[in-house]
Amino acid sequence: MFLYVLVLIAMTAGAATLCFQFMNNKLALQRISIYDARGFYMVAMVFITFVLTSLAYFWGDIRFSSEITEVSGAVIGVLVTLLGCLVGLGYGLTKLKEVDSRS
């Protein structure tokens, strides 16, 4: 279970970081505005959340379906990925900044 949760955390953090760096790079090159970057970032994080929670559920269901516990591994995986994606969304929306074109 520990390895399952650790891999899900790493995948969530990696996807959120990659998306944030991509949007930050586009802002630094002044290819998109801050409003567009935040909108694209939010849509991308919703997509990442959907994909990773689906993966976490099915992987957890296959891996831990034989174990009879009070809370299944699939539910724990879904909650971990949802929390990670929400943290990534909050961090990204507050840290994306417009680059000053005068410098």
C-alpha cells in the first residue's frame, strides 16, 4: 500500500510540476497572457485529475480487491490523487505571474 501511494504522489507531483513549468515558460516567452495561462492551467489540471484518479481507482481495485478492509485501497488512491491535484491547482494559480516586459 505504501508503494502504491508513493507512486501516485510522485505521478501527481510530476504531472502538476510539468504543467506548471510549461505554462510558466509560455508566460516568460510572452506567448500567452496571464489570464489565458491560468485558464489553460486549470483545464489541464482538471484533465490530469480525471486521468490520475481513474488510474488510481482501477489500479487500486485490481491490486487490493482481494483484501477485505474497512477502506479499500482504490478509495485511498483516489483521495491521494485528488488532494495532490487540488494542491497543484492552488499552487499553480497563485504562483503563475505575468512577466514584466520592460526588463
